[in-house]
Amino acid sequence: MSAGHNLVGVSPAAASQWATLQAALEDQPSTPCRAHRDPDLWWSWASSEEASALCWSCPVLAECGAFAAADGVRWGTWAGRWRGAEDAA
Ligand code: SF4
């Protein structure tokens, strides 16, 4: 998940991974989460299985996952994995 993420307060390591992700996106502007008719799929636990499956064809999967891990994101589907509480969809 790369669109619409709020970077306020991220660590230097996460900021570095974010820059890497953005650089990768310059070469691959179309990702499943950007191209899908319903990008909200990536923001709900209820649809996370569908979103996760779509992530596996993403050209920036590795960079997305590296940022999510560095930042410790706690919401949304990132790099084929839901990150957040499962009961708050
Ligand atoms: S791996 Fe998934 S969440 Fe990350 S940019 Fe690609 S489609 Fe979006």
C-alpha cells in the first residue's frame, strides 16, 4: 500500500525505505493497489485476503514490504499481508 500513507513521525530507517519504494514506483507506476477500481480493498481487514492475493503480482512487492516492516505499519494490506487488528475492518 503506497498511496495516501501518512509519513508523519516515521523513523529515519522507514523514511529511507519509503524513498526506495517511491523510486521503484517511478519505474513501475502501475501497481495493483493503484490501478484497482476499488483501492479501499487495501484498507479493510474484510477485503484483505483479496488485496493480498493481488499484491503478489506487484512489481514493487519487495520494496513495499521493506517499508511496511521498517515503519511497523499497523493498518492496511501491505505486500500481501494484512497489518492491523483483525476485528476492526
Ligand atoms: S505490494 Fe501490494 S500494497 Fe504494496 S504497492 Fe504493491 S499492490 Fe500496493
